[in-house]
Amino acid sequence: MSLVFPHTFVPWFRSVAPYIHAYRGKTFVVAITGELIAAGKLSPFAQDVSILHAMGIKLVLVHGFRPQVNEQLRAKGHESKFSHGRRITDAVALDCAQEAAGQLRFEIEAAFSQGLPNTPMANATVRVVSGNFLTARPVGIVDGIDFQQSGLVRKVDATAIRRAIDSGAVVMLSPFGFSPTGEAFNLSMEDVATGTAIALKADKLLFLTEVAGIHEDRDDPESPIDTELALADAERLLASLPDPTQPSDVAFYLRWCVKACRSGVERSHILPFAVDGALLQEVYTHDGIGTMVVDEKLESLREATADDIGGILQLIEPFERDGTLVKRDRTEIERDIGHYIVIEHDGVIFGCAALYPYPEEKTAEMAALTVAPGAQEQGDGERMLKRIEHRARALRLESIFVLTTRTMHWFLKRGFHQVEADWLPEARKRKYNHDRRSQVLVKKL
């Protein structure tokens, strides 16, 4: 029997509470690859989904079955055929897909029916509903290749799905659709999940995949994961990449995340199923674990330019006047404008922050984090913090720090911890104003 220590459990549980409140009643579409099931990860995944369900999240689950269909085809001595990153579904492959889908649906329903004592499924009641919610059309002939019974999502019965999830059920979708004439088509899990998320206007689309996410250094698979990509940045990255042919290709899942965000799904995620509890970590922790693509809509979070100096001065002046921020003159901001990021809406700057690196000490100072009074409590401070963290990681830094007299608790809630002023890099320590008695807070990256 494991021991629960109140001094660690209670603060942790309290830190999760804001996310529980924020996501209650929200709609998530969760897509899992067949590789997750083949790797024996179905039982812990079902446990994590049941926790989301218990927290009041409305869930649609979409499963893939690539390895299972391939296995069925091998057993029948039939070759798997792919083109353009999509399966060519002949009559034998369609039979194998139907057999694989039936077996997987049985396994998934069984996983959600477990209720052993002393497991996360104890006392859980998760009703799984499936049905013919998808209308499909054929892929047809592309570049001279006949995809036969491979199809694309034509329509999602969002009304019926919404009715089911509003009643407390989890809807499970297999990658199959039917034409109005009753003809069956083999669909891709990614197409089904994305189409469903768009039709439901889901709050999140989450892919649990073979890949860990998008690496900050695209050419270095050992580099840290880029935890957040603005939609515009994701679109630029996608445009620079070749068309994907394998699920391990960077663009394979990213293109579906981009499509979802373009069509009204505010957040889409790529998560590694190999990490235990990846779904819970992504939903209920500040930094998450995979890559999230975010539609920032009309608000532009970007690098500052010389044209923004006047707007930054106007934004920070009231906070300098009341002592929240240290006074900065125009010459200083002009000199340091390359360190700044801003949030702009309709030409008005209503948020800014700066990063001052100390490369020798592997750290950097985040300064001048400011959000206009009328725009506070909308998450823009967190968005700028994440962009600053992304900058710092790209510089291979190990931490960031802030000096504050008024907002210590805001930073503590976001993973910072307090240290003595002696911790500061020597160059910054020499400029420390002891009269202000600023608190020094550090966050490890």
C-alpha cells in the first residue's frame, strides 16, 4: 500500500483544480492509434479516459487500426498497399478492416467495463455508445491510383453524437463510413477524428500517437518538444515540409491539427502514447507533455518591432507609476526591442514581455510582463509566459527568473519557486535594487 503525503498531495491536487473547473462540460475528441492498443496500453488509457469522464468532460473516442489490419492481411497472405499516406482498400483489405474493427471495439468496451477495487476504474460507470454516425464518400482515383474502398468523411451526424455525450455516454467511432447506398468505406482515424471535432465544434482534439510531438529543432529528434505552436506558425511549418507518407513524419498529424484549428477547434494536440498518463498530463498540467496547436484568432502574439515602442510605453506607464514595474525610458526600450514580445489586437498593443538571457549561467530574466487592465484574466499572461519559455528553451537555457513585488502568487501558481537574491547571475545581482526588496522567483525548464 503506497503512502500519501499531505504536504505534496494537497498542493498538487489544488494546482489541478483550475483545470477541473475550466474543462467541466467541455467537449474533447480523443483519437488513438492502433499502435497504442498493439503496445498493450489500452487498459491504462481507458482508466485515464474514465477520469476525464468523471471530471465532467464530454468525450468522443476514435480508434485507429493500422497494425491490426496489417496483421489480418499477413495472416491471409495478402500484401498491405499504401499510397499518398493512405491505405488502398481492396475487397480483402475491407474484410480485414471490418474484422479488426469488430475485435477492437470489443476490446475497448471491455476495457471501459473493468471495475476492480483499488484501480482508477473502481466505482466508475462509463457507457460506451457506437453507431453509424458517419457518412462517407470514396477517395476515388488519385494520380492514376484507384483507392477502391478507401473513403473520406462526407458528413458527421453531430446532432446524434451531441445527444449521446450530453446524456453522459462516451461515443466511440471506428474508421468506417457508409454511403447513402449502404456501401462501406475504410476511413482514416485522423480524418474521422478531425471531421468529428469540427462538426461538434469541440474544445480540444487530442491525438495519442507514436510520435512525441513536434521538436523545437526540427532536425534534432533529441531536442525538447515544442509544447505550443500558434496556428500561423504551424501553417508555416507545414508549408515547409514534404507531404507525409508515414505516421512518423512530422507533417502526418500536424496537418490534421492545422485543419481542425482552421475550422474552429481552438486547440489540437499531438501526444505520445508511450508516456504513461500522457492524456492526463496534457489536460491537467500547465506545460502539458506534447505539442498543442492553438488558434489565436484576431489576437496576434508576435515578436516586437520598432513600430511597437510607443504602444509598449503606453501599456507599461500606469504600472510603472504605481510601482508594479521598474521605470524604463524610451531609449532603453528602443535598445532592447529585440528582447520583447507583444500581443496586438486591431493595431493596439495590450500585452508585452521581455527575455534577457544570461547564457553563461544557463538562465534568463523575464521582465516587463504586462497585460492591459481591461484584458486581464483571459489567459494572455500565460500565453506570453509560454512564448518566453519557448524562446529560452530554443537558447538551450535551463531556467528563467523574474523579480516582482506584487505578483509573486501568479508566478508560484505557474511553476516558479522563490530563491534568495544571491541566486541571481552576477551581472544581474549588481543591478539588484535592495530598496525595492523584489522577490526572486525561478522556474526550471
